[in-house]
Amino acid sequence: MIQKLLIANRGEIAVRIIRACREMGIKTVAVYSKADEESLHTLLADEAICIGPGPSKDSYLNMEQILSAAVVMQADAVHPGFGFLSENSRFARMCGQCHIKFVGPDPEVISRMGNKAEARKTMTEAGIPVVPGSREPATEWQAGKEEADRIGYPVIVKAALGGGGKGMRIVRVPEDFESQFHMAQRETESAFGDSSMYVEKYIENPRHVEFQILADEHGNVVHLGERDCSIQRRHQKLIEEAPCCAISEELRQRMGETAVRAAKAAGYENAGTIEFLLDREGNFYFIEMNTRIQVEHGITEAVTGIDLIKEQLRIASGLPLSVRQEDIRIHGHAIECRINAEDPERNFMPCPGVITNLHFPGGNGVRIDSAVYNGYQVPPYYDSMILKLIVCASDREAAVRKMRSALGELVIEGIHTNLDFQYEILCSRDYEEGNIDTSFIESHFAAGAGQAGRL
Ligand code: ADP
């Protein structure tokens, strides 16, 4: 079993991992930047070590520094959390070279699944349905356009190494292809330092439905049901729920079995997510695999009762999964709202600053995963998500009511947040009735155009 774990991350996910370790009797080492000296993860871990100045590239993305910390602190494993180095195959490989267990899949699997074009190829070969798309990635717009003309419009141009919804453009007519390709490519170059793009069919108003899987080194692979992550702004998730209210038990089984097959085809180990788009006719298509723990893992924990971080640590220790597929049952309905330090009135601009007053909701079925506290200074360097509010109730209607009540009770003062925006979504008739797809925010709020006001 892992004895001492270094957490190569910060914020709420670092705190979440520290808590799981404490329950399992695993010692923890936090790494922190100069801007995070007073952060909760720094204060809660058994030991903490500074790895550099505030900007991520000098600290949480500094592989050499983090690995030196792991060696000096004698950690035998590293948990990367999400974001930062979690999907960096070079980092995973370097951990192995230092005889430190990386809590995640093999570096080869990370790099194959991290490249969307490669991932599609693997899935197509395994007979998994994928969105019709380019055979090869393109760096020149002409090559991309040839593919688009073949596939048929509308299409979506994506960054091959993309993530976080960056470097993506929808093209509805051939005349717009060149300009949209260049825009997506420019964004891709600045975000990922790479210019390879690929083109796929744009599915109109789908739901984003993803399956959580767990795989151990003994060949056991299970799925823990699905999450509906259709409420997105600019292709980034805002609200997630489990289960998805639009799929039948038969479709759930079929999609779940497909997800397990996909994980096996990838040669996967540890926790991962298979993302699908589901169209109105009930067709589903693989879009990508995330080879790490997801932000929204808590809703799956709420409806299955399985602690995903503990499972990750068990798997990384070489133990078999603690559950079999036939033991996994979905109970009730869970919803998560991501609370971000950003200003919906100013195009959701990040709003770091000092939290002057804080009150958390509580009660049966309410969970908060956060690293903020009263007087905490939200640093300007990192992702703006500061809190995840998760509720779980007997059914969807009860969960929606519980979320409204919990959002109404949550107080965060001193900084702007998207709390009221979330509340408005929860109160909309279509949300309440489960009429949601990935165009929901655009079609219900002027937010698509920049403002938060209702259309
Ligand atoms: P990222 O890795 O940047 O998160 P994804 O490939 O996971 O990118 O896609 C993010 C979101 O973009 C999806 O949830 C969906 O809303 C939208 N999207 C991606 N591909 C398509 C497509 N082919 N058709 C329609 N929407 C898409």
C-alpha cells in the first residue's frame, strides 16, 4: 500500500485527496506556490513544501521541482488531481523513472488518449461509435477544408491536443471555413503550443453524457453509471448531474458496456471518463477520454456510495477494485454546481480577491468541496473555480429543490461569483423539466453573447 502521497495540485481537489488519505492512514505531502502559503491544502497536509512562485508554470507545472520535492520528502506516490500535470505523459513517465508511483494510467495511454485524433483511431478500431471526422489531423486549412467538405456541414474544428473547451470553432457554411479554422488554430497555438487541428461533424444540440470507469491492474473494469454535463458555457461545464434523466435503463446499459469496452481497448488502468455526445434520436458517439479524476466525480460518489479517490489509491497500490459491476447500484439523483470567482456582468471575467464573509449551506445530502475560508485571498494565478456544491436527493425534482435551497443559503462576499447565475439556471422551467442540451446557456441567457441577463 502507498505509505506517503505527494499531491501535485492545489485548491479543493488537493484538500479532497488529503481527506481521503487521512481516512486511509496514508501520509500526505502538499506542494505549494508562494501564492498558496496560506491555502487550505498547504495547512491541512501532514507536510508541505514550497515549489516556486505563484504563476503555474513556475510551480504547479514545474515537473523537475515537484519530483525533487517527492524525492526529498520520500513520497512513494504522486496524485496529480485534475488540470496542471494530470494528463502530462512526460510527467507520468518521469515519476516512474524516479520509482514513484503515478496515480493514473500508463504514460503511453495518457499520450494516446490525450491526442483526440489518436484516441478516435483507437476507438474506431475497437468498434466504438465516434463522431464522423477527419482521418488525420491537419495543420493547413486547405487539408481541413477537404475533410469538412467530405463530412458535410456543419462541422466543428478542434485542437488535437485540446482541453477545457479551448481551440474549438463551429463552421456552418464552407465560406467561413478558412477564417474559423485560423481562429481555432491561433487559440490552439497559444493554449497548447501546438497547431494540429482536426475536423468532425457538428452534432446539433446534443447532450454531453459521460461514463465513469474504474480499472485495476488485474484486468477488472467497471463503470459507475453516467453524468449529464450538458449545462456548459463556451464548451466548459457549469452544472453536472447523475444520472442523466434522458436515457432509458436499456440505453444506460448499452452505453456503459461501450464505455467499459473503450477503456479495455485503451489498455486503461485507474479512474477515467469516457465522454459521449448523445443526439435526440438516442445515437451516441465517443468524443474523448479523460485519463484522470474529473471535477464532477462527487456526483457519482453521491449516487453510488463509492469513494473514487480511495479507489484510485487502492488501484495505484496494486489492489483489486473493491466493487464488482453487479454490486454497483445508482441511488437517487445528484447535482453539482461549480461556483467560480468570476463576474457574469463583465463577460465572466475572473475576479480574484479577499473573501470577507462566507457561509456554507448544510443539511442532509449537501456536500461542499472547497478550499476557501473566511479571510482567504483568492490568488489571481489559477483556475477561477473556488467551490463545488453537490446535493443528493431521492429523485431529480427533490435534488433541484435542494440545490435551489442550498444556493440560496450560500454566502460568499468580497468577490464576484457566478452564484446568482447558477441560481437563475436552477430556476428556469426548462432546467426544471430536464429539457437541457449543450446549447442551453446560449439559448436561455444572453451569456452566450457575453451578458448574464436572461434573453
Ligand atoms: P475539451 O477536451 O476541450 O473539453 P471536448 O471534445 O470534450 O473538448 O468537447 C467539449 C464540448 O464541446 C462537448 O461537451 C460539447 O458540448 C462540444 N462538442 C465537442 N465536439 C462536438 C461535436 N462534434 N458536436 C457538437 N458539440 C461538440
